[in-house]
Amino acid sequence: MATPRSLRVAQSIKKELAELIMRDLKDERIAGLVSIVDVECSSDCRSARVFVSVFGNELEQESTMEALQDNMGMLRGEVGRRLRLRFAPELHFRLDKSLERGAKVTDLLGKIARGEV
């Protein structure tokens, strides 16, 4: 069960990670449109699952997830410092394909509305 504190920390982690990836993470393997979809923190805020959406092909998704895993130490340290947490949460990155599926459904609905299907 999520506590009010873990929900606040999760939202703060989401905001900080998005900013770190966009501005500070200089890794050529990060390709496509990357967004942090959701963050779920454990009740003690020592662990966080980060759901990442990468809008691109399979190769871009794999290389981006690999780059995030390789830079996890830097990201974890920066999140801990910026949020002034006693313990920086251990980050677990998960690929989330919901935005990609949503775009496909929207495209199909548009084709149906135009009578192309």
C-alpha cells in the first residue's frame, strides 16, 4: 500500500528523472522520444520502479534502456541529492509500451473515421 509520503517522493522522482535525462544525461545511445510515464516507490522509499516510454523502433528502445541502466548510479545519486533524501532509492527501469500502443489505436480510429479500413 502506498503511503502519502511515498506518493510524493514518487512524483518528485518522476520530475527530477525527466529533467536529468533531458538536460544532464549525455549518452548517444538514448534515441527517440523518451518520457517517464510513472514511478512507483516502496513504502520505505528505498526502491522505485521507473516506467519509461521510448517512442521509436526496437533497436532505439533497447539502446535507450541499456543507457539508462548503465547510468543508473549517476541518476540515483543526483535524485538523492536533489530531493535531499537520507537514502537514495534504488532505481529499477521498466520499458512501458502504453504510449506506443495508444498511438497505434488512435491511428486506427482515424483510418476508420476516414473510411480507409
